[in-house]
Amino acid sequence: MQIQYINEMLDLPELTISQILFISSDELHLEALPVDYKQACPCCKSDQAVIRKGYNDMRKIRHLAVFEKKTYLCVPSIRMYCVNCELGFGWVYDFVGPKQRYSHLFRSRVVAQALGSTAVHSARMQQAPISTVQDMHNQAVPVLCQQLTEQAWEEAQQTPDLVLGIDDFAIKKGHTYNTGIHNLKGETMLDLLPGRKLFDLRAYTHEYPLFRMLKPKAVVMDLAQAYHTWIRECFPAAIRIADRFHVHGYVIDSVQEVRKTVQQTLSPRAKAHLKANHRLLNPPAEALDAENRKRLEVLLGYSSLLRETWEWKEAFTVWYDCSPDFAVAKLGFERWCEQGQTIDHAAVHVTLKTMRNWQEEIVNYHQCRWTNATVEGRHNRIKAYQRRHYFTRNYGRYKAGILVECNRHRMLA
Ligand SMILES: [Zn+2]
């Protein structure tokens, strides 16, 4: 094996490989020496009066694998002495921290691997003890979190026409909620806070005044009153937008309520058929293939009430997709509400009441067409993260883990 080649592969410019000490099918021990002869004195910052006083023991540092072998670099603990300052000091290596047994590159590789999967997986991949990998991971996450979060906030502060997304997600199934604050344009998660009540939200603003310094042009949220009140307090000038997919969800729910009512009136066979295919009512007609569209047509044929409601739902998609501007959208919304008013079903009227209550926020979509769709995707990542990492009671660590999980795509930048 060419030593020169290994030297280049390691890419540690401060070192030169002097010899191979040991090689087996799965391990490689290399002796490496510093390229420089001496280092500056920590006191006078000069190497003028520095002399070398020999070696202590060799340090054995685990480094990235070479030829897929566990690789150790054996480097001397060189002692030096500054004659001027009468100070003895040891050699400082850039590639490894003082008293550490794993190089910086090894640590960051292990951590990167653990972030994408689990510490157990990373430990297996790198043939390192699980507890060691867990320690490295636990030490790295707060640092990464701070770096990534600072980067994300700086970007948010500088984004012209910033658009924020606010949404909640469950910590444990259905019990506790977090609120996530997202930069929709920048596709980053800025922060999360425990809870979703107005009290929790105000406490956050109090604790993190930086939040109110942001200048969002618009904020996208579901129809939770607390969010809208909070955002109106923080950013009176921002356009508050009801998230399209949450809003559409109410309409779909009322289609399904009508379907359940209709089902009761049908023959056993039709009833079973409608029940089995009820999901076909949800997507826009144009998203269905020919086969499913035929099936849907059969379902709608069972009841004119169901067809009316389904058409009203379709009209909503058209309103969202095709309103050319805000003014037209306002009129279109009114017409769509009137269309719903003619449908003889309580569930539709309840939904219409909600829609009218939130009319301004719903129509605001046509001032600034953003949705929390990317946030929903991020929630899936958070769920997967929560499954991988057993639930931690330490909120700070939990929060850092989530923020790193949601922003680590920025680590490449
Ligand atoms: Zn000195």
C-alpha cells in the first residue's frame, strides 16, 4: 500500500503518514507525524523561543475508514517549551480535540449518519460503541441546532415578503401539541413551542422578542382562533391566510357527512357499495382515472343530494384554482356560499357557517397563494423522528432534535 496515496486520501494537511504500524483484514494503524517542527507558544504566540522536549506516549486516534478498515492514527504527544515564557506545553492537533480519541471528521461522520437514522445504526456502520456514538450525537445536536437555527432566522429576517406558516403537531398521539413556526419560502422550521393555546403563544412571544421583529407579508394558518389572534397581535399588517388544505378539509368532511346520511336510505347493496368506495368522493374529479370516474358516477347516481354536495365541493376547488384575482375571488366565494345554502343538509350549513366566519382569511389566499403543504410534509419527518428516537423528557433536547431534523437539509449549504 502506497503511503503517499494514503496521505492524500486522509486529506489532513497538518500530518504526514510516516509508516504503517499494523494492517489486518479489518484494521489499519498508521503512524503520523506533524508536518511542522514546532508550534507557537500559547503565551507569547510566537515559536521563536520554542524548543522541542521530546515525546510523551503516542496518542491513538480513531479516524475515518481507509479501504473500509477501522483506521487509527497514532500521533506523538510532543512536548515543547518556550524559553522566553518558561512555559511547557503540548502539541495541539487540528484534526482532533484535546484528550479526544476520535477525530473531528470521524465524529461528524458518525453524527451525520445518526441524524439520518439512529445512533445504533451509525454505531454498527462505523464499528464504534453505541454509547460513544450516542454521546457524540448528544453533544453535536445542540451545536448543530444553534448553527442551523441562526442561519434560518437570519435568512427569515432578510427575506423580502416573508411568508410564515404556523401549524400544530402532536407530540404523543393526540395528547400534547407543539406549535411549529415555519418560513414557507425558505422551507425552514424557525422554531417550535409547547402548546397551541393563546396563553402558550403569548408566553413564547414574551420569551423570544426576536419573533416580533420579523416582518412577514403573510402568515398561513389553520382555522384556530388562537393563532389568528396571536398573529394579529404580533403582526397587525400581515395578511392572515387560512390554509387551503385545512379549509378544504371542512368541505370534504361535510361531503362525507352527507354520504353517511344518504347511505341510510339506500338498499343494502347500494349502501355497501357507497360505503366501500366513499373515498372516491374526496379528490377532485380530474385527479381520478377513467375507471374510478366511472365508479364515482355510480355513487353520485344514488342520490341527487349527494351529487349536489359533491358538485359544491368541486366548485370550491375550481374557485381556489381558477379565481384570477382577489376581487373576483371575493365575488366567487359569495356565489359558492350561496350554492351551498341551497343544499338541504345540516352538515353543509355548519361548514358554511365556519366558511363565512373565516371568509376574509379564506379569500386572502388569492392575495398571496401560499399553503402549509410543505409544513405537512415536515410533520411526517417529525413523526418519523419521534418514532426513531424514544421520547425524551428533556424538552430542550427534544426541540433541538426536531429543529435539526427539519433543517438539516441546510447543512450542505
Ligand atoms: Zn512564549
